[in-house]
Amino acid sequence: MPAPAPGTGPEKVQPGPAVDRRRLWLAAIKPPMYTVAVVPIWVGTALGAIAAEAVDWGRFGLLLGAAIAIIAWENLTNDVFDAATGIDVNKAHSVVNLTGRRDLVFWIANGFLGVAIAAIALLCWGQGDPTVLVLLLLACFGGYLYQGPPFRLGYLGLGEVICFVTFGPLGVLAAAYGQTGAWVVPVGGAIAASSFVGITTSLILFCSHFHQVADDLAAGKRSPVVRLGTRRSAELLPWLCVLAFGPVGVAAIAGALPVWTLLCGLSLPWAVQLCRHVGVHHDQPAAVSNSKFIAVALHFWSGLLFGLGLLLPLWGI
């Protein structure tokens, strides 16, 4: 991956004296977004533990650390590549805009990727099997396709599809294989679990577009919200939630998943709040900008409860 030429991006955004730079840095680091690393590893680990009849917490820890490092790499490289297109010129909490050092941010990001690969390679060395490394490298490649040149598939409106694949099937199945070391997870349960995580993760990205339609249009980014318009996108949101939760209910009733996975239904109040909030404020950027954080809460709590539901029978409950 070639390094960007120093100084070729937009000028550094200078926040006014009243702006708290610590808040800008907190927004740039995006702590809530790291739940997208936790959930697929948690759910995949629980799914694999059913087949293995035990949880290997050491493997879970290695995969979780690698996943967090991968998210750091994705967040930082997204800032780097967005700086190159100019789409973040008005984004004061971009790491590139805060530092003015696009080249430095790029290499720090690659350092996180190196740490992740090393952790996964260690797990694979212990298993004597490279499958987990292959799956997560495919997920990383998907992350690069989303924003990296020359692909920039996110600008074509394919970001949500890439997000679904990388965090759903690839992320969940990598964690499941990390527990078992073999393809022994029931197919029906694997499809329902990976689809659930993939859709709830993609909802975060989908909701992040409502408040930046003008910037996306200016930069030529054809996100789904840009293509459909904010009203139609808001009307689609409840159906996406049904698409996430519905198969879980069917799989639990059919016996493909433990009935305890229906605990994820306790997170439905966040889904209702998200749909109502976006439905009312879809065309008001300042008011709708926090919708992605409601989606983050939905994703985290639904995934946590889903994984717990997978593990409860293993613990004799």
C-alpha cells in the first residue's frame, strides 16, 4: 500500500479558540466505534464454543486485540483517504486535520495493522492452521476496498455491503473457527448469527450518512442515503431492523440457535428509538447526526445479548 505524499491533502482545519481540542480528539478516536470489533468476536467465539463445548479465553483475547487494532487501522486510514478526496475538509475531528500530518497518520495506521496480523499469526501458529488469518486478511482487504485508492467502493454506495461481509460472515466465522480449529459450527446457526451481526454493524454506517449528505454530494460520494434520499432511507430503516432480528427468531424457533438467543430482543427499544429519531429528523443534519450512536448502542447490546444467549446452554442454564 503506497504512502500518501506529504502535504498533498487539504489544509489542516483550525478549530476556533472556544473549541475544546480534547473533545475533538475524543471524537476523532471514536471510542464507541470500537464495539464493532468486540461484537463479531464475541458472537463468533460463543458460536464456536457451542461446538467446542468450552470457551478458550486466550484465543478470544488474541482475536479481540487483533480486531481492535484492525478497527484503529481502518479509522485512521479512512481519515487519510478522505483527506485525499477533500470530503473531510469541514471535519474538525479528523485525525489528519488535527495533526496536519497525513503521512504520519498513515504509517501509524499501518503499525496497528501489523500488530493485528502478528496476533492472528500467533493464534494460527498455535492451531497449526492459517484459516483464521486468511479470513481476517480478507476482511482487511474488504476494509481497504471501501475507502482505499484506486477502489473507493464506498463512494459508489457499496460500503454497507462491504461492512456486512467483513463484520458478519468473515468476522464471526473467523472467531468461531478460532475456537474450534475446524468447520464444525452448524450451518443454520452460522448463517443467522453472521447475518445478524453483519446487518446491525451495517446500520451504523448507514445511519452515519444522514447528516453529511451535502459533503458526500460535493465529494461525489454516492452513499445509499444520497442515492435514495433521506426520507426514503428513513422509511427503509425499520425494514432493515426486521431483516436483522427476524431470522434470529426463526432460527431459534426452528432449533438452529438456542432459544436463549431471543434475549437479543431486549435491545429492540434501541431499534425503535433509532427508527423514530431518524424518521423525524432525517433531513435535519444537526439533529440526526447522533443517530449513528443510537445504532452503535443497538449493535452492542443486541450482540452482547445474542452471544450470551449462545453461551447460557453451555453453562447449564
